[in-house]
Amino acid sequence: MNASYCLVFTDEERRKIVEAFQIFIAKLMFAPVQVDAAPQAPASPSSPVRNAPSTTSARDRWARDRKGNELPNPEGCYSVDVHVFKAERKDTDSGAARMVVSFDSPTNRGSVNASCWDEKLFPFLAVASKEASATLHIVKNGKYLNICGVRA
């Protein structure tokens, strides 16, 4: 049985609906990222569960410029394979988006903090904090380390 509906709105109601959707979309775009375990497939005898082949492979994800273009291998960039044990979003006082990533020092003496300023990389860094090791692309700026890419 197929049901169809026709909704009629006034211009004022349409405007309110559009505003509500704009607020909803803004909240979705800037919601904190939380990665949980993969969801369990529902046990249903009528629909067999098929494991789809993995079509995504690990590739380098790079920070983007203001126009949204990836900037691969910036000057002074080097790659390190490390164990990321914490990736936490800490926006600056001025409101700039920033994620602070803590990982074991490559020299095996203590830990290192690096900042990522590109929000498009935040989900990949959050996933990297749950894995055994991750490849980070880092640029040193004075005494600070900035993450300009991640292999995910």
C-alpha cells in the first residue's frame, strides 16, 4: 500500500520551516564528533545480512585552504607513525576551531601535543585516537606542532 500526502503551507509557515531546518543543519555541522563501535546488524530472517566489500582504502587527508582545496605536502611537512591516545576539540577564545591531539613521542620519552585547525580533519583524528597507530603529517611552526594531514 502506497500512501501519498499533500501539505499546504502559508508563506509564513514556509519561512518558519526553512529557519528551523537552517538551525538544525547548523547544529549537525558543528556537533562534536563521537565515534562508537560499529552498529550491530538487526537479526531479521527475511533479509540476509551481506558484508559489502570495503571500497575505501587508507589515503592521505590534507588540511584545506579557505577555498576548500586540499594542500598536499606543504613545505616543511614530515610524517610520523605514532600512537594517538587523545584527540580533543578545544576551540580558542576567539572561537576558532581547534583539535588538540596527544600522541607518544617518537623518541619514546613522554608525549607530544599538536594542534589541528581544519575541521574537516577532526573526524579522521578522532578515529585515529581509537586505533593502534596512525600516520600524522606535521609542520613545525616555531615551538608549536600543527597537523596538516592524516592517513585515514
